[in-house]
Amino acid sequence: MDVLLAVTFTGLTMVTLAADGETASLAYLLVALMTAPIALRQRAPVLTMCAILGAIGAYVLCYDDMRFNTGVGMLVAMFTVATLRPRWAAAVMFTLTAGVTTMVHVRLDPDTALVDTAQVMVIVFGAWALGEGAGGFLLKDGPPGRIISSCAPSRPEPSCSRPPSPTA
């Protein structure tokens, strides 16, 4: 499902870029890196988010514009980090996002950078909060990257209802 999501988002951003008349292959590469890493988000959520933020920053540094919405990859990545990784990792990614977003908006329009960055960060914080909420259904115990259901047999919870096991 993540691959389908990545292909859809990447395709939409590519079509938008082509409709704007962009011809530089670097632009297409960077735009693809703003959404395509979503395909790997459950295996490497922090690296996925870093790749997306790096592509957003690099695009703005190279082209001094942001004619289309590139934030969808960033939001999906923030949600995933908050869901699958500890809170401190989400806080680090949120802070990194604030830095990249500030750089983007200062470079694009210094007069409105503060307001624009604040708006983006409220939305990113919402993705973090939604991810934390979704992560509430999972226990973030064990080795890094290992997520177990709150109803896993190795850790029964009184709130988990399981059918009785069949007896012979």
C-alpha cells in the first residue's frame, strides 16, 4: 500500500511540475525525492523523513521557488515517525522540519517567513499528534523498530478480548 501511495503522490507532483513547463532533470529528481521515499516509510521512517526534508531544502536552494504543494510527503513521514518511533525521535524530526521549513520560507519570501513557517509547523504538529494517537494502539517496546500489538500473545492486556483457545 505504501508503494501505491508513493507512486500516486510522486506522479501527481511530476505532472504538476511538467505542467509548469519545468525541463531540468534535477528538478524532477528532487521532486520525486519529496514523495517517493514514502514507499519505505514503515521500514525506515526517520531516514524517509530525512530524505524528504533534504529534497525539499535542496529544491528551494536550487530553484528559488515552490510552485506546488510538496508538503504531503513531509506530513506522511511525520505521522509515520510519530507512530513507529519513540517520542524523542519524533521531536528531533519535528525540530529538523522546523529548521528546513524556516529556511525554505526565509529564502522564498522573508517578509512572510514567520507566518508561513508557523502555519506549516501547526500542520506538522497535527501530523505528529495523529501519529502519537495511532501509536497508542501499539506498544513501542523491545528493540528499535520492533512494534508489537497491544493484544500480542506475548503481552496480554486485560482490555484485549481473545476468543478462548480450542481444546482437544
